Amino acid sequence: MHNKQRQITVQDYPYLVSEYLKKRDMYKYRADNTVLFNQFCNNYDGRIITNRGRNQNVYIGYPWCKTICPFCVYTSGRIDKPASIEEYVDLLTIESKLLGLSSGQTTSLYWGGGTPTMLDTSSLKYFLQKTSGLLSFSENAVVTIESNVENLTTEKLDVMAKYANRLSIGVQRFTDINRLKLGRNTKQQQVIDALKLAAQYFDNINIDIIYGVDKDSVESIMTELSFMIDIGIRSATLYKQEFFVNGLRSHTYKAYMPNNVECAKIHEAASVFLSENGFIEQPIGWFRKEDVRLANWKSRLDGWGEYPDYFGLGPNAYSHLDNMYIKNTDVYNDYKTELTNNRLPVNRYRNKSLIEKGVQLFVRKFRLNQRIAKNDLIFSFVEYPNFFEELQNLFQSQLYVLFFENENDEFILRRQYYTIINWIINDICEIACKHVR
Ligand code: SF4
């Protein structure tokens, strides 16, 4: 399938990417490609959804923030709030029981938001202690808490480190000018000080860095990454600004729309720079030093190769189970009413079709390894010969021949196209959706 006559070079990829992206923007084509399967969702009919003794990854949300960041794609802060932390924990406890989470081994727990660390120190302790007490953990479980820079005080870090072994910090950018663009009031030096303090409590820290914001450039992201390396950060998630329907800026999104070609250049430059500095990128956009992976992320990575159940708790959370997708209501009062009546606060759900299960497994592997084995495709979609044929046509198309190298019947995504992986997955999901039955 490889077109040997047309050798691609780094210099000409912006043209090719822009050709591909002509009909796309980051509003319609988003990172969450499973969204395409939502057309097969139904209104919740009260059915019982429970862990079936499988290993599980759990997300517990605290979907509220003090203020809303201009780039945020979540609905945090726009929903009612609980009267007290005790009330919210009581509801999470009921939700966990209804889902039967105590019967599964938890391989990873993620407390995310919103901003769970905006709770005062004693409420934070109560929240972490009570909710972690709902679960039994496997050996080497990865327990992450998400925080912004502002809440990294000694008192709160003390509490966080008691219950979590990994800290994820939404740094977004270091430099003052870019922090201002993102509506962040803390200054560069405060960020650096906070990260150094956090490193005294956690040896496993990941920071989020966003790019594509307001005429971003390769030079600008290189400055940000240099700060990260100087401080000694050994794990970072680099992600592209995207816009969601009903997101904060959905009405003005065009004014803030990142330039697709510039984003491709930024990601490639960052990817090369970080690999020269000893980072591995796996999956795409997640950079870390090799020893960080060996320390305690192995179970999580192993999970990417199979099909783990992922349960999300809290308003607006979703669960991706082996056989089902579930989306909770995002209205806190509805969430509370349902749980108070011992009903799951599910808004929509779908049973996963065989083809969706195949696509999801293959997408996990593709994200992890940046490559697709033809045999995997044949194996995953043996019951869908027409889908497989359409996939083959896609991979033989002019652009796909340029996106991928074909080696020993493996399609390997070229680095300059890493930033469009979500849209390649989107293409595949679009075809898959036509064959759901
Ligand atoms: S980016 Fe994080 S802190 Fe900012 S509004 Fe969104 S969830 Fe809250």
C-alpha cells in the first residue's frame, strides 16, 4: 500500500495536513471520538449496571471550580452545587454501591474535576478519605489527584500525598503572557515554586500543557518546555486546544480557533525536542521518562492493551464498560434526586455493538503504539467484511498513504501527523458507525 513514488518530507507536511483539514475544524472534530457512537444511545430505562468482578479504573469527579478558564471544555461551574461536602460524599457512596464497585479490584483511581483541591483542607481530607474507602485497590494501583497550581499549599499537599501516589497539575503554560491569555492569575515564578514544593510530596507528577491557543507558535511552546525540563518535570501531557458544542466559547469559537497546520508543527517540534531530552511519547501527547513508566504506571499501561472497565462517578461523569457506555446527568439536583431514591443518575446509555468494541480496542492500541497491525484489523473485524474492505480502501487512499508508513503489514503513523490522530480515528469511527447492527 505504500506509495514509493512520492517521498514525503517534513517540509511539505503543512500543505498535506491543510488539504486533509480543509473540511474540518476543532469544533466539529474533537478528541472524544467515541462521541460518534452516541447516536446509538437510548434514554436510561432503569436497568441494573454493575461491576461484574472485573478489574476497574475509577474516576471520581468534583465538577466545580472557583472560576471558569476561558479554554475549558467542561461544564464545570455551570451546574448546581451540593449543600456540603458530606452531602456530596453520601451521594457518591450510594452511586458506588449501586454500581457494585466494592466487588472489583481498582487498578487506578483518578480524582478530577473541576477542581477537587479547591475544597478547604479538612473537606479535602474528608472527600479523599471517604471516597477511597469505597474501593479496594490492587497492588501497584495508581491513585491520582488533579490540582491547579493555586491549591498546592503544604497543608493540602500533605493531605493529597496521604491518599494519592500521583499528582496531575494543570499548569497549561509557564510564561506570564500565555498564562494571562488563559485567564490564569498566578505568575511564572509562583508556578515554578509550586512545582518544586509538590515534588517534595510526590515523585510521580504529571503536568498538562496546552497549545494552539491564540496564535501559538513553535518558538513559544519551546520556551514552555524548557521551563519544564529545567525544573526536572519527568511527565507531561501535551494537548491541543479544542472546542466543544456548548463550551464556554462555542459562540465565539472562530475567533479563537487554533491554526491546524501550526498545531501540527508545534506537536512535531515538541515531540522531537522532548525525545532528544530523554522522554518517550506513549500514547501520543503523553511524554515521560522511561523510569517513570517503570515505577508505577505499568498496570495502567497494561490496561491500555486490553479492555478495562472505566467507571465515572459524579454529575456529568461517564463510564466506559466492556459492554456499555453510560452518561450521568449533569444537573446536580437531578443527580441528587435519583441517588436519594436509590436509582443510578444515568441520563443516556448504550449497549456496545460488536463493532464498537472492536474499534475501541484497536483505538487503544493505536494511541499507545502509533501503529496498526493489519492482522489486528482482520482479527477484530472478522464478522464485518464490508467494514474491513472500506478500511482497506481508506488506508489505500492518497492521504493515508502519506500519513502512514507500511512496514511488515503494520501501518505506522508518521510523527508529523501525530497531531491529527484523533481525526484519523474519527474517520475510522465514521465508517464503523455505518456498520453497527
Ligand atoms: S480548566 Fe480546570 S480549573 Fe479551569 S474551569 Fe476547566 S475544570 Fe475548572
